[in-house]
Amino acid sequence: MSQSRTQKPVLSIVIVTYSRSKRLHKCISGIQENVTTPTEIIVVSRKDNLDTAEWARLQPEIRFIINTNGQQPDSAYYKGFHAATGTYVMWLDDNSFPLPGAIDSAVNMLQHTGMIDVGMIGFYHNHDDELNRFDSIEHNGVIYSTYNVQGLLCTNFGILRRQLLNTLGYLNEESFYYGWEFDLSIKIQRQAGMKVIGCPKALIFQEEMIDKQKMEYMPRLAKDGNKSRRAWKPAAKYKHPATATDNQRTILKQALIQS
């Protein structure tokens, strides 16, 4: 997975960490053990995360960045995406990790010649919330799902071409702590006119936690939830028929046959 810094990586993985060094170590170990695609790992941390900074700078395979433009996750991912050099880029939280074969499967699907009109591959991830659930599979007794907003498939974790991310202007300047990932998914479908599809072989396990970091952002959740719902409300030309979900499932079946 790791490679010389003089070589251009195929994939850039951006991880934002919130003073949770043990979980970050687990996340990075999951990448190193389960990914064969040549990859660069970019860790973005808040400036007061001294333990993580000291550890990460001793890891030759990790590019470590201090987020000085704000403490919110959206600004941190924005900075990490700008630093990426891979052909493809994706993101993880520090409390998540890929299952074996997950990332390689997503990369292979996006590289397939039949995926030219697909802007992003969505990972399935474990989440107890059944609201807006689009598709689910079970693996070792755990349910992994993708989600949708008004018929548009949206993903908490995704992989896309870095060129497309650059064309879209990266994240919106008014991205949300709660929902910037969905905002990006919808931007790809509406602005770029490309598809977002899930890869059932691409599974991400995420530990659900209510820790000090999340408590700090709790007051923003309701506010950002209302803000994001207003932004996601489709204009007339973007309204999808009731068969939007069926169409997406057809695309998914075709992709699986081709992969």
C-alpha cells in the first residue's frame, strides 16, 4: 500500500482526526493492512492535537497537516483535499476503517471503462439510522447501508476522481459540519450531471461515539440540519420521478456485472 514519496499515488485518503490518537492508529492500520492500491495517507488535525502531531510526523508514509483555518471538520477536509496528489481521492473519519478489499473494490469499479459517467462510488457503512436508507447488505452480522436525499444517492464515505473534485471547486465555502458529504454527493449529481452509485463490496466500519469532540459540535447539528435541508431542496428542473430509486438500482446491477 505505502510507497515512496517520489512516486505519484493512485489514491489519496484524507483523514481528519479529533484528538483521538488510538482510533486514528486503528484507522491507519486498517488502511495499511487492507489496501493494496498505491496510496498516500493525509492526516489533518486541529492545532492543539499535540500527541497526534508528534506521532504522525514520525510515520514516513503519512502526510501530516495542521488545520489552522478553523476547527470544523469541513474546513479540515477542504484542506486535505487540496493537498491530495492521487488520481482518486476519498476520506475517512478517525473512528472508521475499511474492511478487507473495500477500497480496492471501489477503486477498481471507478476505473472500469463503463464508469465514465459515474462521478463517485459510495461506500456502504454501518449506521443504525433507518431514515433515508437506500440500500443495505449484511456482513458478519452487521448491516452496512447507503442513503439518499429525495431519490439522490448520498454517501458518508466516497471516492471520486481528483480532477472532478477540482472542477467542482472542492467543497462549498458554506459546507456544513453536519452533512457536507451529502452536499458533495448532490453537487456531483446536479452540477456535474454525473451518477453516484454504491459498491456493495466497499464496506466501511465506523464506531459511533458521543465524546468530547462531538459534544462540542452538538449545538450546530440542529442548525446545520435545517440549513442543509434548505440547500438540498431540489429546484423544479432537478425533481426526480418516483422511479429514481429503481433507476439507481439498475445502474448498480450493471456496474456489478461489469466489475
